[in-house]
Amino acid sequence: MTETPHQSTTVPLISVLLCAYNSEKFIEEAIESILSQTFRDFELVIVLDAPTDNTRKKVRAFKDSRIRLIENAQNLGLTRSLNVGLKYCRGTWVARQDADDVSFPHRLESQLRYLSQNPQTVLLGSAAKWINRSGKEIGEVKVPSQWEEILWQFHFENPFIHSSIIFKKDLVLGLGGYNENFKRTQDFELWSKIVPFYPVANLKEALVKYRTHENSISSTQAERSNTYGHLVFQTYGKEMGISPENAKALGTIRATRYQSEDIPLLWKALNYLPQLNSDFLKESPHLKSSVYLKQQHAKHLESVAMKSSGVSNALSFCALYQMGRVSWKSWLQFSYLRWLLRMGSGVFGAEAFQKLRSLKYKLAQ
């Protein structure tokens, strides 16, 4: 591991941490987006994880005294590289930047303004713009902003965009940094040790461009990420008083892919959601009018309905019923038609099949 000497000796307020492996296609844009920040009191700590393409050459082409270049002697992977970089960060705050993402010019300025106005906050993220491989905006990633909303969302999925995060360095180092047992979702695991105990927030404004492409971490190895996510839920559940079984069930809602064997867990999740919602609102009654929480609750019910559709129609209908999308009359009609379809034959069975298809089509509208 080597460090390239840099000219700046002033200790900055913010250290921006960027780790790169084979990132030649996007690394220049990522670095330029940081160097062009309106807030100037920062250093950019770049950890090169033994790349085999032109990433090293493109990074070394930048001649800026704020860049600190660290080179791993061998490929360590993202999690270990993040911990390597943390040790070199001198700032009070550490801002993350992925090698294929882009920060808007006022990102650091906006985040520091919020942190100065809310000094108790130890971790701050933001919304993001989705961009594709060529940099075209294809959507927006919205995030919960209040701590209680973030806490609720954490029951199901990561409420932060890693590349938008700025956190207090000493706190994260005191927690041991990123858990190196997690090759994926290492950020999610770290936040699980912060969110329940410290003030955190997200800015509703999109401050980064979050790129999705075939090689991005957010697009690859979904099933492995789901496995790591389940492990995080097990740990987080203990802190929040949620049983391991219920924690795993909630993780199934989050899963990118579903499998037929997940159906019992989805049933458990559906049965547990009303209790979780009720218990949470008892602790935070002012959130009963939260539009965000209502939208998320509907989203999770819809997720159960979609994942179970065609595998367990009973589960799918129960989820839709909780959403107010179907009535018990529709459910009984659906069950009766399925019975006719199973028992009928010839013209009778064909007629039941057509009615069943028609009913399912109407409910999907």
C-alpha cells in the first residue's frame, strides 16, 4: 500500500472518500464533480484497489493538491478499501463518493449548511437522480427525510444512498468502520449500528447522480445482497425488539427476487405489518399524518401482493385487501371461480377460466 505525496498540509473540514477498481469509464467524471464543488475546504482521498484497466492512469492525470492517492498492493475489495481510506481521512466529516456516480456542484455546501444548523446530526444523505450508463437522467430516487421516517424505512430497506452520505468520522471509526465480513451492503450494516441510536437525516433535494449499469454494485449480485440484507435485519431486529423470524420476514419484502419458498415468510410479514405499524406510531404519534409513511406502507403491501401473485393468490388478495384495492366480495368471487376451474371440465371449465382471467384483469387496473 502506497500513498502519493500531496502538497496540501492544511487539515480540511471534509474528507471525500472514493474507492475505485476498474472504473476507467466513469472515474474522471466522478473526480471532476468533487473538485468542482462550491465548498472548497475538503480533501479527496482516492483508494485505488489494484485496477487492471486505465483507472490508475486517468486518476494520476489529475494535478490537484487536494487529492490524496492511496494504492492497494493487491485487490482488497470495496469494504476493506473503504476502511483503508478511512484511516487516511483527516477531516471531521467524511463524504462518500462512488467511482461511477456524480455529485452536483453544491452538494457539500448544502450538506454542511444543514449540519451546521443541526449540529446533533451525525449522518446525512440526500435524494438522487437516476442516470444510465451514458449519463442520461432516467428517474429520481426519493428518500425519507425525518429520523423517524428513516427508522421506519430501515425495517425494510436501506433508506440512504451511499454515494450521497456524509458522516462524522470519529463516530464511524469508534464503531469499527465498515464490517469486513460484508462484501456487499456494507453501508447498510454500518447504518444499522447508527440509525437506532443517533440523529440522522436525508435532504429531500437530489445532490448526487446515481448511476445504474451492468457493472454497478447496485445492479449486480442481487441474491447475494439479499442474503447480506437478511443478516443485517437479524442484527437490527435485536436492537429494535423484533424477533429473528419477523426480521427475516420483513427482509423478504425487501428482497430483489422472490422464490416460492418465501411465501410462508411473506405471510408472516403480512400478518406482522399491522402490528409493526401500530407499535411504531405509538412511539411516534405525530407521524400518523405522514404522507411518506402511508405511501411506504402501501408500497410494502403491494410488494407482497406482486411477489405472491400467481404463486399464492390467497396471500396476494389479502395484501390487496389491506391496501383497500379489493373487497371481500371480490375475494369470495375469486375463490369460487378458482374452485370451478379446478372442479369443472369441458365448456364449464373453460367458462370459469375466462371469468377468472377477466376478474384478475379488472383488479390489476
